[in-house]
Amino acid sequence: MIRTVESAPHVSAPVLAAYRYCETVTGQQARNFAYGIRLLPTPKRRAMSALYSFSRRIDDIGDGPLPGEDKLERLADTRAVLARIRAGAVAEDDTDPVAVALTHASRAFPIPLGGLDELIDGVQMDVRGEQYETWDDLRAYCRCVAGAIGRLSLGVFGTEPGARGAERAPEYADTLGLALQLTNILRDVREDAEGNRVYLPADDLAKFGCSAGFAGPTPPAGADFAGLVHFEVRRARALFAEGYRLLPMLDRRSGACVAAMAGIYRRLLDRIEREPEAVLRGRVSLPGREKAYVAARGLSGLDARHVSRRTVGRRA
């Protein structure tokens, strides 16, 4: 049985303060993620905030202005902090509130902290400027930076007792993370190009005449940019369809959290599909009221029931 924070020993004032710090970071910086975790009960919401805050620390190193060698050194230091968390060597009065909160969360929930090592591996790939020839190459990167987050989150969510096919829940969580990451890559194609980063597979870029890259607000001359986007959208939709098999395995509020976060990204994907070149003019996003609607739909269970019916139909 998965322990919760309520069933763990008394939560001390320093630990509560550490969780509050993580929730503040999440509320200020998470955007789409924050809409989802609002739907969770307090112990799970705190644990997810701790996970987000540590993950954000890793991402900020990769996205920051430091020279590459300094970034790699900072990532090594962060990996050392993670080792201390894994060993339970972070005291409640430690000066690092994120480490304090994540230590407590990892005692309360079976969080596979190795996923954060994978995230560090993925950010190291970013720092080194790695590019990806094929979808298989990109998928390996996405499993580090997003699939691992899905598996980490599942450690907090848990699965319902007796849920059919629950042994495959980590696989579905991983695949849903890939779907979210591929959506991010499409959304940020211009921003990444400005930072000299290319994530879309070179094979796909060549197939649609986009190997010249995306330096401006219009596609390269003679390119079938819309064809490229629609090709990647279909790939993302297939990943969403597979990853959504996770939903019926979760309790109502955890399922609502996942449905809200994934639902926001699916709507983002819809917008990108309708107007592919919009991603070259700026970041495509959803208004707050639409995110709130998706969160409410997730809490109502509509998405989980819909996916459950579709899954049963496919298996039949």
C-alpha cells in the first residue's frame, strides 16, 4: 500500500515551510502544470510541487546563461544533492528547502528518484548541443526529460487497487510524457532555433524541405512546413492515445490531474494543427479560462470515462 503524508509521522514546521516554498515556485513558474496539481489532495499536491521545484532547478541550469562547462558542473552538483536525498541525508533544518521537501515526499510516496537522474542526463544532452537524426534518437531524449517525469509523477499518484493492466502504468506514464514533450517541441520550434537548438529529427526536416531551419517568422523557401507539423502532430496524437490508457488506473483526483495537464496540451496541439505557421511567429498558448475549463472537465471525470470507453472498444 502506498503511504501518504497523512499516514507518515507528524509533518514538522520546517518541512511545511519547505513545501510552501515549493508550492510558491510551482504557482509562479509552472503554468500548465499548476492547473493540474490544484486538483490533487494536499499531500500529493505538496509532493508534486517538490518534484516540480527540483526538476525546475535542473531545467534552469540548462536554460541559463552560464558557459557550458559551468552548467555541467552545476548539474553534477545537483546530482550530488539528489544522492543525498536518496540516502535520506538531508536534515529538516537544511538550508535547501527543495531538498527538504523532496526528501520528505520520497519517504511518504514510492517516488522512483532515478527519474531525476535521467532528467539530468537529458539536460546534459541539451548543454552539449546534441541533435537527433531519427525519431528513435529524439524519443530517447524525450524519455529522459519527460517520460521520466511521468514515471516520477506516477510514484505520487499510485494506481487503484485491482486496476486492470496496472503493471503497464509506468509505460503509459512514460508515453504520455513523450506526447507532452513533442507538443512542447512543436510549440517552441522558433524559440529553440533562436537558441541554436534543433529537436525535430533531421530525417523529418529533410523529408519536408525544412533542413535550413527556422530563423524567421516564415518557413524556409520551398518547404512544406505545414506537412512537417501535421506529420509530428499525428505522431503526438498516437502517443496521447497510448498514454491515456493510464487514466482509468488512477484514483479520481489523480486522474483528473493527469487529464487536466494532458488536456491542455492536446488543445494546444489542436491550435498548432489548425495554424502551423503560428509557432514561427511566437509562442502558442491557451488563455487561462480555457485551461480552467479543461481542469474542470478533468475533475468531472469526462476525459477518463471517454478514454476508458475508447480503450475498451479497441480491445474488443
